[in-house]
Amino acid sequence: MTPDRLSRAEIGKDTVQAVAEAAATTVGEVAVILTTAVKDVAATIGGFATDVFELRDAARRAADREH
């Protein structure tokens, strides 16, 4: 075997390493997407809840003015 050629074992190791790195990168990217989505959903629901509380308080104040 000449020094400038890779053995089958080396090629296999490099392939496994590349696949593992690609999988780790993909899992990381998906985790970021999911984390951001959960954060955005929580913020949106929180904003909606705030609106509901404000509307409830406004309706209560309006009803109090009528009495």
C-alpha cells in the first residue's frame, strides 16, 4: 500500500465520523427551531392572556360606571 492511499478502515472511519457530525448538526438545528417555536408560542399565549385580563378589567370598570 502506498502512503498516499487510505485504507478501507480509514475511509469507513471518516464516513462514520462525517455522518455523526452531520447528524449532530441537524439535531442541534432542529433543537434550536423547536426551542424558538416553544418560546414564541409561550410569548403569544402570554400576550393573549394579558389582553384577556385587560379586556376583563375594562369591562368591569365600564359596568361599575353604570351603577
